[in-house]
Amino acid sequence: MTKDDINSCSDSIDIKAYLIGCAISDIRNKRHISIEDVSECLQIPVEDLELYENGLKDVDVETLFKLSRLFKVRVSDFFEYCNNI
């Protein structure tokens, strides 16, 4: 992979949104909660949750708070996950 490839990739995705999405997906899977159950609890479409988990849509603060309550984690855990990769 060349430097141009890396720059091109970073231009097309939001790294922070991607890493937060990975954290959401990882925590959800470790707790054996389906994406459908999470979307129902948060009252958001499954498609939005999929976009969050894939880093294709920024997660708003309200949704992060709801996710933290559902998963019983701190909101900061989503960001610490980003720092641990």
C-alpha cells in the first residue's frame, strides 16, 4: 500500500466514526445482543445502526448515551476503544 492509497482511503471514510462503530459492534457482539434488539430498544431503524457500526454515519450524542445505558458502559468507553487500537 502506498502513501497515496492511505491518503485516498482516509479521505473517503471518517476514521473516528469507523472506530466508534467498531466499538459499538464489538460491545454488542460480546454481549450477544442482536442488531435488531438494539435498534428496537433505541427505537431507530436497523439500517441506521448498521451505518453507525460500519462507520458510514456519525453517531449523535443522544444515541451514544442510549447505547451506553443499554450496554452498561460509560460513553467514554466508545472513545477509549478507539485509543486502544
